[in-house]
Amino acid sequence: MTPSITRPVDGTGRRDVLIRRATARDAKRLTRLVRNSRAYEGPYAPMVAGYRVGPDYIETHRVFAAVDSGTDRLLGFYSLVLEPAELDLMFVADDAQGLGIGRLLIAHLRGEARLAGLAGVRIVSHPPAEGFYRSVGALRTGTAAAHPPAVMWDRPELMLPVA
């Protein structure tokens, strides 16, 4: 496992971000973060309305949480699936966006993927998040077709090089 990364949350050094392995006790907080994400408002809302990140999911997958090291406040998380290599979930709390949390999570994900011997990680992106993934080095490889009724829209498919 990659060592935890700590960085100032607001650039002042007052609070640091700790990236740690999520535990079953984090399940409710992760679920709330997904369901309350402003990125999934409007037409995207049905996709996360009943979504649940359960303890079983956390125990089965490589789920990492970014937390404020002083308060343990959840700032974001990601889930890496190894077979086949894919970023399954990645969310940053609405009020923590723009603070570099997503970039820290991607850096951590790259470290985990490298340790697992992966050359790249597939990302099927929420359409509004494509720009972020491209800004951290992911390359567009195609389009994942909609799968109604769960997903009603086509999504960008990208590959994030690990090296």
C-alpha cells in the first residue's frame, strides 16, 4: 500500500489531508458524499439516488478516503478495481473542490496502481468530470454507451497512465 499523503487543505498549512484506507465504519459517510454530490443534480440525480457504498464494497475493493487529519472530516474518496484495472468511484466533497483533493487522490491512485503492477487505469467518467481527468493526464480512448435505465447518457472513456 502507498504511504498516506498529507498536504495542506487550504494552502496555509493549518490542516493536512490524510489519505487512508477506508474501513467499514466509513460506509455511511461515503454513501452520503455520493448521494449529496452537486455533480449529480438534475438529469444525473437518478444515477446516485439509491446508491450505497456498503461495508462489503469497502472490504472487497481498494477504497481510499481523503480526510482532514485534524477532524477526520471526509473530503473525498476513490475506489480502484484491479481486475480489470479501473477507477470505479471518485468523489470530492462539494465544499472541498478546488483545494487539490482530487489531484491528491489521483496521485495516490497512481501509486497504488504502480504497486499492483498496472500500466494504466481505465476511467469511465461522469461527463462533467472529463476535463478534470484530462488535466491529470488521462487520455480519451472512446465513449462508453448509455445503459438505460441505470445510465441514461454516453460517458467519456479514458485511460490514466500510471508511469
